[in-house]
Amino acid sequence: MLNNFVMPDLYPAAPEIFLLLMSFLVLFVDLFFGATHRWMAAMLTAVSLLGAALITLVTSDPQPVLTFSGMFIDDMLADFLKLMTYFAVLMMLVYSRQYLADRGLDKGEFYLLVIYATLGMMIMISAANFLTMYLGLELMSLSLYGLVAIDRNSTRCTEAAMKYFVLGALASGLLLYGMSMVYGATGSLELGGVAQALYQGQSEKTVLVFGLVFIVAGIAFKLGLVPFHMWIPDVYHGAPTAVTMFIGSAPKLAAFAMALRLLVYGLLGLATDWQKMLLVMAVLSIALGNLAAIAQTNIKRMLAYSAISHMGYMVLGLMSGMVAGKIDPFTATNAYSSALYYTVAYVLMSLGAFGAVLLLSRAGYEAENLEDFKGLNKRSPWFAAMMLIMMFSMAGIPFFIGFFAKFAVLLAAIKAGYVIVAVIAVMFSLIGAFYYLRVVKLMYFDAPVDSAPITAGLDVRVLFSLNGLAVAGLGLFPNEVMMICTTALLRSV
């Protein structure tokens, strides 16, 4: 057996290996210096992410590379999504530095869990096999469960973590069961092998469709689509705001990669079946997310329901790649690029919105109610302007990145023949604009209820400003971002 062992090519997985080794260093440094030098764990985590980004750029190859017996793939899509993941996690760490310190949460275990969650996302993004996909998903999920419960003195955090864990375990079981059924029907765990078996018709269609239902359910849970959305409002509300920001940003990129690789690269032969399921979930998510958000007085819950609706819009692009059961390369590329564009835009907007919540919070005070934003313009006109940009962009008002992202997925849906669905999506987008504009109204037209000065470090102030300007600036040059997304998809398997 040992004589037949072939050493895998470790070069494509260099960023993952580096991040794993750095996690050991963070663990030892926190063990010996954590009590007196808490900043060391945070600094090493940031260095780890920057190092992984540099390695990802250096090891990038225009042609897809498979390793670990075809279980792991390094292509342009993986490189792009990993770079965006590092960027999102770094932003979260900068935004939450003071928040964590004020609450005594800036401990080594927080940063270790962040590293392992990021590592899980990276594995998900590069997975070319059911086993590696599930391994990455579980590594990410288990780390997130721990992060939600990081504040052990808070019963709200513990309750949110328990709900997340129980529902996440159920969704994980559904996904694994679906993968086992697809494996039983096709005889392959590799996504390429599954696609080949479907193309050649060497599989039992009934078993495949049953397996597909479970796989779509698992994907829908990770994206937060209706009817698998129950965990999102409670987890967003119950978790510390820094953790909520983390859950609402980087994991969306990994979930998109998971959906694309499983459904498009692996199960494209069943597209007519999963399109129908995604269509129903997209419409329900857009409708319920926008309607439920109107009734919220807690901004974290409002943004949670907002996330449900935004993922519904993203799925519109994902399901528009095939028209009448046939795939056209141009239509498919445009549809999947628009879905990727929407995911990237949403992550940027979500980071900025939760960044504002963290900015207004201070020791012993959680600025998570809508009333906390009253009179923000009088307290800090610049930060109010940045939050206004985030709200306008999320509402889809021209000319911010959110508008063009929404326009791209709606255009892809129309080209695929889903005109009525696109009209319904536009109608609910108009309804959804109400709760975003309500925040703007509170900031600019109401008297402040809190006169405490907004204290934030220079790094947070600069980052929040750059975040807002990026959402506004990238909206003025949407073609450049779309071109990057299209190139990444065209050079992937």
C-alpha cells in the first residue's frame, strides 16, 4: 500500500497549509503571552491573513490545477473568492477590535476560531469533491457555533448558539444524506465524475432527484433562504455584533462557491430540477425578507431579514444560467457572473452596515436599536453620510454598487425568461426601500437620544470611510467589477 502512495502536489493548497501552521503559532503565543499581551493574537491573525493573501497571489495559475487525487482545485474563481474572504475577515477584525476589548472578548480562542472558520471557507471554495466540501463546511460551521457563544456570561449568546447548532446539525445531516444518495446513484464523489455520469445517463434519475432535494436544502440553509431561514434573525440578534458581522459577510462567499460548484459544476444535468426549487425559494426569500424587515426595531434583526432578501436576489442570478433546459455559454456566464457580483457587493455593504453598529457601540452599551441612529448627522456628519451610502446601496438606489448588482441579476433573470419573477422582485425591492430609508430619516431628521461622543480609533475611522467610498465608487465603475467576476468564472472548472 505504501509503495502505491503518490505524494500530492501541495503547491495549490499552500495558502491553507500556511494558515493552518499560523493557527498553531497563534495558539502558542496566546498560551504564553495571552494574559498580558492580548494584542499579539490579533496581530498574528492579521499577519496570517495577509500572508495567505500573498501566497494566494503568488501561487495563482491561469489554468485550473487539481490535487489530492482530484479532491482539491485551485482555479481563478477560488483565488478571487479567497482574496475577498481574507479582505472581509481583515475588515471584521479592524472594525471589532475596540468592541471586543471593551467586553473582554479579545481572547486567543476568538482569533483561533476566526482562523479555523476562514480555513473552512477556503476548503469549501476549493472543494472538487463531496468529502472536501463537507469537511470545509463542518470546519467553518463548528467554528461559527463557538464564536456565537464566545461571550459565556450572556444567556442571549448561549441561546443563539444552541439554536444555530441544532438547526445547523440538521441542515448538515440533510446535505450529507443528499450527497450519499448522489454518490449511490453515480458511483462518484468527485464533482467532475458526477457531472460525467449525468451527461452519459449512467445514473438512476429518481434517486438523484431525491438526493438533489437534500443537497439544495443544505445549500439553502447556509445561504439563509426561505424556508431554511429560521436561524438567521435569532443568531444575528443573539451573537455579539462582531460575530454577527463575521457571519453576515465572509461565509456568504463560501456558500456561493458551494452552491456554484455543487449545482453548476457537479449537478448541471439536473438543472431543470434545481432551477424550480431555487425559483420558489428566491421569490419567498425576497418577499418574506423585505416584509418582515419592516416590522423590526432592532437593526441587527432588520439586517438579518435584509440578508434573507439579498440572498434571494443572488439566487435569481444563479438559477438563470439555463434557458428552457438548454445552456448557452454567454447567457450562463452572464448569469453566474451577476450572482458572484451580487455576493461581493452584498459582503461590502454588510461589512459597512455592521461597522456602523460597532462604531456607535461602546463599553456597556450595545447600539443595536434603530433609535440609536437618531440624530447621527448632528453627532458625526461624515459617519452619517457613510451609513447613508450603505442604506442607499442596499435599497438599490442609483448609482451605488447595490443598484448595479441588483440590476445585473434582474437582467439575467429576464434573459432567462423569468420576467414575472423579475417584476415581483422589483416590487418587493421598492417595499424594502422603506426600512432602509427609515434609518436615513432617523439619522438626518430626528433629534439624537444619545449625546455621548463617538470614539473610534483612526484605523476604524479610515476603514469605515474607505468602505463607504468603495460602495459608492465601485457603483460608478460596475463594468470593471463585473469583468473581474466574469474572468474568474471563465478560468474555473
